[in-house]
Amino acid sequence: MTEKRDSPRTRALKSGRIVFNHGSSSIDCTIRNLSASGAKLLVENALGLPAEFVLMCADDRSYRCTVRWRKLNEMGVSFDATI
């Protein structure tokens, strides 16, 4: 299988928060792998989440994200910008 990512991802087990609706809504998530350009997130239900949101990491880093793929309880995102 050919790798399509811009940068390699490393395994992670970090807590995070997905923030959307101009900051009025959020849900918890687990960051399972991470790179300079994106991440894989585990959530309770990925199907109802918007295509763009802010990911706030437990280490006080935040990223503006776009969903690239999603399944029932996981999704892959690309980082559009560091906030």
C-alpha cells in the first residue's frame, strides 16, 4: 500500500477536545496518532460532527482542522492552521 500522507504519523494516546459552532459546542476525543499535518481522532460518534472544527489538545496546542475521512467512531483530519 502506498503512503498518501504528507508527513509520517506517530502513535499517540492524548486527550483532546473538538470545538465547533463558534466555540459554543464541544466534545471530548482521543488523539490516536499525530503528525505535523494531521491526526487520527477517536470520538463517541463521528458522523454528526462538522467537516471543519478546532482541535484543542491537552498540551495547550490548538489546530484548525478539516475532516478527510470518517467512520462511526473515528476520523482522520488535516491541520489547516495552528492557532
